Amino acid sequence: MTAGADGAGGGGTEVGTGERTGAAGGSEAPAGAGPPAADRIAAVVVNYESGPDLATCAADLERAGLGQLVVVDNGSSDGSTTAARAAVPGLEVIVPGGNLGYGAAANRGVAATSAPFVLVCNPDLEVPAAAVTALATALDAEPGAALAGPLVRTPSGERYPSARRFPSLVDSAGHALLGLFAPDNRFTRSYQQSELDGATEQVRPVDWVSGACFLVRRDAFEGVGGFDESYFMYAEDVDLCWRLGREGWRVLYVPTAEVTHLQGRSTDRHPYRMILEHHRSLLRFASRSSAGWRRLLLPIVAAGLMVRTGLASLSRVVRG
């Protein structure tokens, strides 16, 4: 999610704690179910120093024939919005006057639109019109679903783990300790739902999907107050899906909707700040989502996240 960086693009939001919830299994969209008309879908792109990627993304979305396209720019100085306006004449750009963070900027963009469905995405995405149609079809087929996320691929074609579980305490601890250096460990595979690697057809409910790209019902989004703006970046997507679930809504993973995430262009400008923001947001979500005896573990969670922040910074130094 782009704030001062591409959040889900850089390394993804990693959840530090929480209960595993959500239904298992999946569903097929009914044959003949039609998607909402394109003019019932607005798109909001949150931009920060994304270079030429913004113009490419905006052009993709314009070709999809959406009812409205809004860019919220978090104080870029790289000419990305100028290039996007040249690529898409008449492009609506909101400049809030500073870097609000991803969630706060997305909220401003959604408020500037009126369509019943809103696509929220990073600027460093390739979004085919067919992907938007598939997401809309899935939501139309599932009235109890508030939000749908696509299959996200890296530029090399690999599946990015954009659909994940709220991890158990055991999976949280194992992923936090091993995920940076042994990413194929069983705790990380469970959290990142590695079983979805071969799933390319079936729409299924999941706990949460990446904020890098998703389609949401306006009434559901506004009903929970949109993104929590206390998150500057990272974990705001987890928090949003968690709050939607508490209100009885479902979240869908739609692998027939494929987008490509170029990842990390603006994250690389401020890598250590982004590592700090990542872990700060994880602690905020852990505090919000923990109840009962689990709250007694928050000091341990905080200490673990401090250690992981240091290890992540060290790993970044080694990689250069």
C-alpha cells in the first residue's frame, strides 16, 4: 500500500497476532451471473513517487471503462502525476498537501467518488479490464461479501501471497522467528496459505487480502468507517478485513482476477523507515485484535517485534 512506499508491494503486511477465523472451502460464481456495469465501479489509486508506473496503471484503468478514476497523491515530487495526466487527459488528482499515509489517502479518494463499488489499488500495478470484471462478478454473486482481492503475480509470474489467514499464536511466533531467513517454514506457509499456489479458478472466502488491490462495496467500507487512519501504512488492510468480518461481512479471494505487482519502487527510497512502520503497525493491530488472556502476551509480542525489526534491518543491510 503506497504511503511513503508501496506497502503490500515491498514485502507484504505480516500479521503478528490474532485468531484464525473465516470459512474454509470455496464457491463458484453462478453461470450467467453478470458483473456490475463498469460505470458502477470507481477506482482510487494512492500514489507516492511511483515514477512512470502511475501513468501505466491509470491508462489500464481508463481502458477498463470505469465510471470514475481518482488519484490521491501523497506529496510526490517525481513528476508521476504530470505523466499520468498526460497519459489520461482529464484525470482527477487529489493533492491533500502532504503524505497522509495509505489508508487516509484512500479514504479521501473513496469519499470523492459515488459508485457503489470501489477499486482501491497501488500505482505499481498492471490491472487488466478482465481482472476488474472478475472481481465485480464475484461480489455480485456473493451479496454477503464486502471485499474481493485478486491473484497478485510478481513480474516473474510467481504468485504473491496476497490472501492470508489471521494466524494463530503459534503460527505468529513461528513466522516471526523464521519467516525472514527460512520463508518455506510450515508456520509461514500456513499463514500465507501456500495451498492457494495452485488455485486458479475457485472463488473462496479468506481472512484478509492485500490492500495493494481490491474491490469493495461502498456501503460496507463506509459502514466500518473505511481504513483506520491511525495506521500510516502496513496492516491497515488486515485491520479493515478484520473489522468487516466482525460486522458479518465476508472477504473473497478471486484467482481468476489476475494483476501484476511491480513492487517496491517507493519502498526502496526509505527502506528502514518502512521496516519500522511495518512493525509498529503490527503491534497496533495486535493490541486491537487481542482479547482476554492474550492481552497478557502483548509485552512479549512487542519485544519480539523489536527483535524482528532489528533482524529485518540487518537483512536489508546485507542485501544492500
